[in-house]
Amino acid sequence: MKRFIIALHLLFVCAVAANVSAQTWEFFPNGTYDSRITRPDDFLGYELGSRFTLHHMMVAYYTKLAEESNRVQYHTYGMTYELRPLTYLIITAPENMARLEEIRQNNLKLADPRKMTDNDEAQNIIKSNPTIAWLGYSVHGSESCSAEAAILTAYQLAAGTDPITLDILRNVVVIIDPVLNPDGRDGYAFSYNSTLDKKPNSSSLAAERSGGSGGRTNHYGVDLNRDWAFLTQRETQERTQLYRRWMPQVAVDFHEMGSGSTYFFFPAASPVNANYPEQVMKWQKIYGKGNAQAFDHYGWQYYTHEGFDMFYPGYGDSWPSFNGATGMTYEQGGGGSAGVILKRGEDDYLSLVDRLWGHFTTSMATLRTNSENRENRLADFYEFFTSAIEEGQRGDASAYLIPPPANPFTFNIMLESLLLQGIEVEKAAESFEVKDAYDYYDASVEDKEFPEGTYVLKLEQPQKRLLKVLFEQDQALPDTFFYDISTWSLPYATNIETYWTGSKITARTTPVPGPHPLDGSVTNAPAKYAYLMQLKGIETTLAYYELARKDVKGGIANREFTIEERDYPRGTAVFYVGKNSNISNFHSLVRETAAKFGVNMYGVNTGYSEEGIDLGSGRISSLVKPKIAVVGNGAIRHMFDYRYDIDFINISTNRLANLDIEDVNVIIVGSSLSSALNNETAINQFKQWIRDGGVYVGWGGGTSFALSEDVKLANFEMAARPERDEEEQEKEDEELKRLTVVERERRRKERASPGYFVKAQLDITHQLAYGMKKEIAVLKFGTTAFELPTGGGMVGIFDKNPKLSGYVYPENLERISDKGYVAYASMGRGHVILFSDNPTWREFLTGLEPLFLNAVLLMPSH
């Protein structure tokens, strides 16, 4: 792309690099502007595109626009983890602004046809209502030009008086989320601006090429563009509520890609999720043609249908598309290293001005297409939801059924996410029977009785498509290449007992407005000798931790026993009355903890058992308070901070060689420590920390480091590729020599393993798996697994026929079959626990988090 210097209708000129000849460029075709509206350069004090605008300056400018223009409202909808405001603009014609709430309510009726008195009411809304357009910029903070483009777009809509802009304002209510990721964006902008000299330098050798480090993710290192369907982060949770207040007809997510690329806009690449109706692709083509017309006018290069698919439901384009919008990703060539200006070749420069101009152009082209197709777009929006309800009435699946959950804490994480997304959940007010209850794990179908309190998720609802894509057992796989994972089925991700049925549910049900109640109790209180709590999952593990960090003394029984005519399994927590006599409110503390986590505890008046071990047995390991250190992993830090309220240290790797067991007794490692523990002395000191009682929990690079030859924290071996018959291998080698380019690409795609669910069996008699189900689903990447050692040590083993859901090349599946998932080894008084895959990936694998938390919170006591 040639370097264009935008003149805002001759209002300002950007001269970013003295060694590049400047050209002026028309800001907007036939553009005229209201001189009462402050221009960006006048307010900011520099020409837009000459440096990166910091978030607080954007907030101040948008506040100014709202004060000056009767077309603009500016609001805050939330706060980031670093306490930056999450904001949005509403921009539309003054006559629309005067009836904004009426427009919003009418639009919500189209999104739920059941609210309509008849079809005539829908047609009247379609004829009279503006469309709603959502423009979201800078979800990846280091993809930096889009936030600058948002400023231009807001100014154009606030000040423009040309016919095109005025038509847009009459026909569209524009919602601009100018910076979806303020923490990441400011992190990038501060870093980059700190490297700038008086004149930006286009050389690839310039320090500014690496100045804008980081910023892609939010404060906790989470990619917000993967979080739309699972809502683990504050930014996404707040944004989803705002989005559903408006339910737009078009939603654009603005990104950047490599500096050698041109510009990408939809239609999307394959694979496209089969749950979308045909209108999704139809409208992608209509908007794509509008963008192409705008780019063709300037002779700019672009491409479509390549690279960016519509399969995974958690993107900023796919999730809106499951909510009735035409959700689209636009990618401008550039990226974080492009900075303010980059020389790509002889007489080929890419400037920040070029890049923001590209996103501004598609912003306005999309709004123009929306305006020109107002009635047709609203009609298809309405049809999206009417057809969803009709499909729910006649599809193979009628409902998803979840019996009263054994682990309400985990269930509530999922439930709250579903309710935030507008998915309707009901609860059975009576027991009922279905003739075709399909089990997710063994593919069986049975006649099954469901009790009162069963959760019922009927597909006959406006959000049918979103519900189905999140819950269906397996996705229809139109291709073998995926930009992200190939499966995400919530029953597997949560390991919550779930069934689906084709039968209509006729039992009485009531809407579920909020979380499942956490009903905890303490029987026989105050106890004279001890309180007992069977470890049954995440609630009990968290209750154990809550008492441990309040210095309650106790332990965990590693054998069964019967006391006062009640049987207790191995994995029962014991909290002694006598040992806690120094805690004046001990009995009330136990009651409060049981109520907080919804767990049952039993008071006993003796330590003498009728069968099994007594409560003074050496088979009861002493409670040790976890003192946790996390190496880098932001998602775990977020989980501990906001989901589970667990204390930890975010530790620097240069402190690992000198760990003191009094300060830290658990370390969580997801990446290699070889740069920090890089000599024999440091490694030996680290091993001594484990021998003194430290718990090492690792996966990924943490597992590789633990098993490396120079370290050897444990003697496990990674599973090797199965040996192949020599003749068969020679035959394949000969075939490879003759493959065409297309055949080689197809072969590469076929052999991928882009995230798939498999079954694993746990040793639930092992301390690490106390309270877990024996059979669990694991999200697997690649082929990493452990060989099964003759001496044992595998707490989790993949099934011989493990596949549950998703795409995996058969040979890759064979490599993990009957191999280890979780390995355990003791070292002195300490423990080494290694996972083949991250059990906390993206924080949506809540079904594996109990196993992970057992490792972190319980194992120091063993």
C-alpha cells in the first residue's frame, strides 16, 4: 500500500517521516464538517497518526465530543483490572437520539419474536426502526492502529455534514467500543512511545521496532478475543451485558496482522460452523462487496475468504453471529512492530496513518452498507430468531438435561455464563422420565428418570443456536484446518453430568434467574472431638483451604473408617476441636465455612472408630497451609484472584534457586525454568526445596523442564511415536516425494491436532484425585503423554479408545491411547505432579480445575 497522508478535509496534515514524500488525501468523499466540533488534532495537540494516543486522552476527547454534539452520547460500562474505564459511544441522528430507548426496546422485540403481539408489529418495527451497528476496536492492544481509527470514525460521525454521513446517522444507531482492551492498549502505547525520538524512524533496525512489547492480552495475559462465549474475564462479562442490551445487526472486530499483509475483510475462510443459518454468509458477502467498493475506489489491495474462519464460537465475530448479527473480523496489515512508520522495501512504506485510514474506510463502508440495506437487514435479523425457535421445535435434540449438580460451585460458573449470554435455563418442579436420554461419555441411550430440581435447557428459544453450539456433543467438521480448537462442548469442559434428549419435556418447569444455592450444613454441632468433611470436589477443597489459611489444625484421612455409625471414605478431612482450642470462634468458623461453600460437615464426639482407622492414626496426614507461588501464568493468577480467592505470590524466576519452604511450599510452572535454574548448584537447591516438603506442579514447558536430563525431578518418560513397519515407512516416503503443493498442504492439515476432548481414568484412591469422578474429559493438544511406568505413578491415564469430541488425526490419537495424563512422584517429603496438558487452559476447563486445585491446596498436607 502506498503511503497516504490523510488531510482531514484539509484540516490537518500528518508528516511522519521526513524521508518520505508527502501526499494529501481526501478524508471522506465530498466531506464537510461542523466547525463547532473539535477536531482530534486540535484537542490532542498532535496530528493523528504521528504517535499512539493514550487511553485517558481518548476518554477526554470522547467526553468532549459528547459535550459538543447532539449526535453523541458517551458512557462507561465497566472497569478493567487496572481500573481504566471501559467506555462506549452511541452516535446517531438527533431525532433518533430523542427516542433512543424506544428504538432499543423495539430492536429487542425483533430479537425475541415471542414478545411480539403479531407479525404486523414486527413489520412495523422493521419499516421504522434504525439498525444497530457495533464497532469494536483494539481487543488486542498491540494491534494498535484500530484505536486511532476509532477516533477518526467518531469524529466523522459527530461532525460530518455530507449526505453519506447524514444518511448513516438517520438509518443507523452506531455503538463504538473504542478500546476493548484498555490495559493492553496502554501497555503497548506507553512502551512504544517511550522509544520514539523527535522523528519516527522507518528502519527495521530502529529501537521502536521492539518498543511496543506486549499488550495483546489483558492485565492477566488472557486473550479477550477468545473469551466471548465463556466470559472468564471482567472486560468480557461487562461487555456482554452491554451488547445484549442492544443486540446489533452488524458487529465488526478490528484487528491487525503482519506488516507484509494487505487488508482482510469478510467473507470468512472455511471452516464455517454448521450451526449458522445461510443468511450469515449471505450478509458477509454483502458487507464484503461494500468494503471492496470502497477499497477499489482508492486502488488498495485486500483479500477475503482466507485465513480467518468462523468455527470457534468465542471470537468477536463468531459470538455476535450466534446472536443474530453479521459478525466480522477486519485485519489491517501492520501489527505491533510496524509502529508509526515502517520501511518494507524500496519506496514501500507503511505508516500508522495508512493503517488507521484502512480501518476508518471499512468502518464507514460497513455503516454505509448497513444504512442502505436497513429494512432487509432488520428483516433477516428478525428471521434469525424466528427460525431459531422453529428449529428448536423440530431438531434431533429437544433439550439438554443436567441432574441436580453434585458440585454446585463448578455448575454455577457455567450457569452464570449462560444466563449472561441470554440463554434460558429452567428447573424441573417435578420428577419426569425420558425414553431417550443420551449419555455424553459412552454414547448410550436409555430410559431415564430425572428428579425434581433437574436443570432443563430447551432448544426452543431465541438463543437456540448459541445453546446448541456450546452443548452439542461434537461439531460437524467441514474441514481439518482450524484457526483455534476444534471442540469446546461444555459438558466435557465442565465434567458435569449432562444428557441430551429428543423428547419434548412436558414436566412443570420454572425459569432459573440466578445461581444454584450453596446449601451447607454442620450436623451435631458443637462437636466435642472433631468435624469431618468428605472431600467431594471443588467446594470441599476450597473449604479445606479456607480453614487452613485461618490456621485451623487438622488433616486428611488416607484410609476408610466408620465412626458413630457413619461411613467415611479415604479423603475425609478432619478438623480437631482440641487442637483448635486457641481459636475462640472455632465452632462458628466451621459453620460459616460450611455455609459459604455449600458443604456438609459432621461433628463427632469421639476419635474412636467402629471400623477402620481412629482419628489419631498416622494414616491421617497433618494439615499444612498452602503457600503458593505462580511463575508468570496470568490465567492462574486471575483464577486465584477472582474465581477462588486463593492467596499466592507472583514470583520472579530469579528467586527460584533460593526458595525457603517457610515462605513457599507450592510452585506452579507452565513454562521452562531452564533460564533461571541453569546450573547444577541452582538445580540442587531447587531439588532440596522439594525434598523439604515443596510441591512442584507443572505442565507444558514445566513438565519438559522437570523431566530434562540435567534436572530429572522425576523418572517418567514421554510417550514416543509408535514404531512403523519398515516397508510401510518406505512406501510413505516414496509417496511424499511425489506430492503436489496442494496435496502437501492438505496432508499437513490432516495431521494437525487442534484441541480435542478425550477420556481419561483417574486413580481416585490417590490423594491427588480425592473427590474426583473416576472418568473425566480432558482437552488434549498434540500428542504429549507419559509412558506407563512399571512402578506406577500415573494418577490419570488416557483410555485405550479415548476420543470424545473434535478433530484429531488417527495416528496422533493412537500415540496417546493408554498413556499417562497426570504423573505423580515423591521426592523426600515433597511431591512432583506433572500434567501432559494445561488443566486450566483459558479458565473454561472448570471440570479439570478440581484436580489442579487438589494438587495445589491438598498435596502440601500429604
